[in-house]
Amino acid sequence: MLPHRTTRRRGRRSLDRPPDREPSFGHVTPVDVPKGQPSTTVHDDGAVSTRWQDTDAPRGDDYDQRWARLAESGASIHGEADLVDGLLAQTGGHRVLDAGCGTGRVAVELARRGRFVVGVDADPDMLSAARAKAADLEWIQADLAELDDHRRESFDLVLLAGNVMIFLTPGSEERVVRQMVDRLAPGGLLVTGFSLRPGRLTLDEYDHFAARAGATAAARWATWDREPYDRGDYAVSVHRRPDVAGSSS
């Protein structure tokens, strides 16, 4: 089990897809566009593994305005970045793949903190907003189930935040999880947060997919603030790719 902080903050989970209800957050961290990152790259491919395109959720600038209003109200919108940054500090990792990056809220913040980040998403409107915020980051338009066609290098942490897993087309979840684990360096972490509802992906199913892909469970919390998981309606899960064959320590 990964060690975690024992202190709790008032902040609740933050999602990079519109949540079912407005979350409550804490302190706001300003976002500055980082320097020295790779040039923008866009691959225009139609995604077949996501239901996101079929929703009427806000996109692009409309989506960013929603988060801007939350920040203006005094909310922190960087719970995911806080957790990822903390995990990387523990493992000594640096390279992050933000899978289902949306408009880049988490990726830009992690890059601002000095992490190397690549963002990938299937939605061109969301990526357009991300590129407008940080043109010197690399943004890839691609289907997460077909990421082998675009990226082959490894990352120290792969992030699937914002309910990405439950926006996937039913039946494609295991392939996406395997693609994400395949992108991990030895000892790398897969960090995922998603809502738990009847008829949607369950934690048992997700854990099974991760295990079949070769990753072992390392931690689970109820929020991005590491509150203990109590079998509620949201979970943040951490799985680790073994350092060497047969070892995840």
C-alpha cells in the first residue's frame, strides 16, 4: 500500500468531466503556462471507444468557463494535480500521461509544477481549448483504446481522471486499461477516479482489468484528498506496474 497523508482537508473530489453535482473545494492555485515543454502535436482520429461525444456536456471554452467560475468562488480545482504530484514525489517519477485530458486543467497545472506531461483526448473541442492554454505542451487527439498507434514511450504515471472510465463505450474498458498499463514504466502508477453507479463499471471489474493487464492494487481512496474509501459512490484507485517480472514492490 502506498503511504498517504493522515490529515484531511475540506476539499472534495474534482473532476475533469462535468460532475453530477457541483463539488466543494478548498484553496485556489493560480495556473501559469509552463515553458520548455514539447511542441503541440495533434493526430486527428475518430474515437470509437468513448461515449463522451454523444453527451450534451459543455465543451471547450464553455467547459473552461464552468471551472473558472468555481475558481472565482474560492474553490480549488487542482485536487487531482495535488495527488499526482504527491505520488510522483514518493516514487521519484516525473513523466505523466494525462489520458482523457479534456481542456488540460490537470495537465497544465502539473506542467506548471515542473512535471513532464503529455495530454491525450478524443474530443477536438476540448483539445482546442487545451492548446490555447498551453501551446508548448504536447496534445494528442486519439482514441485511448488505440494509443499504441500514437505513443510508444513509457510514463511514470498515467492519469485517468474526470470519469473517463465510465464515458468509455461498454466493452472497450479492458482494452483501454491495458493500453494505459502498457504505457507505464516499471514501477509506474495508474491513477483513476470515477463515479460508481448501478449499471456502470464496478471497482471489481476495474481491478480485474488492471490485474489482467499486469498491474497490482496499491491504494484506494474516496476522494482526491486521500480520504479513506468507505464503499461510497466515488473512488480514486492506484495500481502499480511491477518493477520487474512478478514484483510490484
